[in-house]
Amino acid sequence: MSEFMLYAIKDPKCATRLNQSDLDDLVCLNWTNNPHSSFWDFLFDFLAAFYKIDAKAIREGKHPNVIRSIIWGNTNSIEKYELQAKSNNVSIETYNTIKEASRIFDNPNHLVKIAKPRVLIVLNWSEGVDWFVKEKTDMHYYKINDHIFYYYMRSSNTHIFQTHHPRSLYMRFGFKEIVEELLSLFQKFHIWETLPFGVNDICANEAPKSNILHRNQVIADIATALIKTHSVMWGQSLVDVLNRNGITQDNGEKYTYGRGIYRTISSAWNYYHNIVGDEQTAYNIAMSFVNKDGNYSY
């Protein structure tokens, strides 16, 4: 830390690259532990499952491009007092002063704005929704279960999965189960056209940016507003709303007048009813959109 501070005072840009050689040389291969239950062991197991390769081969450094395909960072800039500061005789008062000053950096949104990743996995369960959601109009979120929370950031088209630290995951599930669950969610949310079939797919094509989740959220918001005012909307009118706002069909095409828009409404209802488990929003959608005869569109 003292070396970093000297560089930071003299040349802040240089200080940010002080340990670049460690990353280039993949010293993280030495940061695992014997039962393979560490943060880096989780990461290697995840990458192995994602690219369908042997985790042992990753740990032996045989797939450097796979390791370099991810961005890793700390969402909390200063670790807990007990981890480093206490053993180095730093007073709790000094630690609290520094920790309070560092909170401006304690947010994953910085990583999202810089890198615009397709997927961000946050291994920190202690923080709540307000920690993530600084601009609520840009974020869609809900709790999937007691160990995964999901966020979708529209401006960067980033899917964020928040779960526990690997130490807790290993003790509760083992890594295999939680990794398989995450990969299943990737497929459910259609983040890529397909998951990789091997390391040659390290630059797999993204799914067309149809903003499925954004579309569902827009339909849900319209339905909620209609319910509050005891109103309904003709399904074909929704075509104009979606097209005007650049919200497309799953194939990237604009909507046309016809049965397609009613399938989209049904799909949004299914999303909130069967995937999210939000009965109120599903009810709002079902009761808000009608066909040309005034009957409910479903």
C-alpha cells in the first residue's frame, strides 16, 4: 500500500497500472486453495462450465485467453477491518474514516459504466437493492430465490446476478450446483444466441438487442397505469408505442398490426406470472389490453 500511495501522489495514472504485470502473468493461478473453495476456484469452475473445458486445465494455465476474457474488480474498495487493517495495527477510528471516504467507489455501477459487460456476477450478498439501483428508470430487478437476485440495466444492456461470496456458496451448495443454476438463467434470459461450445467460441455472438426485459417492463408499466385509472388499451395501439420507442420483436423487426402484438402481451403475462411470480403485475397485464371487439386480448 505504501508503494501504491507514493505512485498515486506522483502519477495517479501510473498507480492504476502498478500491478498490471501480475494480471498479465496470471498470478491469480496461485490464489486458489487446497479444497478448491476460494473466490478464484469458483471463477475457474464457472469459466470451465461456461466454455465446456476442464477446470484442472484452467488451473494449470493451459487456457490463458479464457482467464483474460473476464474483468475482475472489487465492488468494495476497502476490505473489512478484520481482514487486513486490524492485523496491521490500524486503529478502528482511522479505518472508519478511510472507509467512509471510500464509499463513493463502493458500487458495481462503476464497472458497468466503464466496461459495459453483457453479464456481471456480484459475489456479495450483504448489500441491498439501493446499493445497485441509483437510477431506477434504468434498472429492472427482482429476487429469483434466497441466493440469487437479478438486475437488468437497460442503458448498457447488462444482466447482473448477485449471489453470496464463494466461501458461503461452497459450504451451502458446492460450486457445481450454483454454476449450473447461473448458466440456466443465462439461457432463460436469452443473453447470447447460444452458450459457447468450447474455447473457440470465446467471442460468441450476442442475441439481437430486442430488449425483451425492457419490453416486458414497458408493457407492465402501461398496464399498471391503465389499472389505476380503470382504463384499457387496444392491443394495436401498443404496436405504435413499442415501435415509436425502438422496442422490437424477438427477431429485431418492428411490430406490425395483427396477432403478433397479442402474443407479445401473452408473453409478458407469462413472464410475470410464471417466471417472476408477480401475480399483481400479471393480473394488470391480463386486464388492461383488449382486441377490437373490446374483449380481453388473452
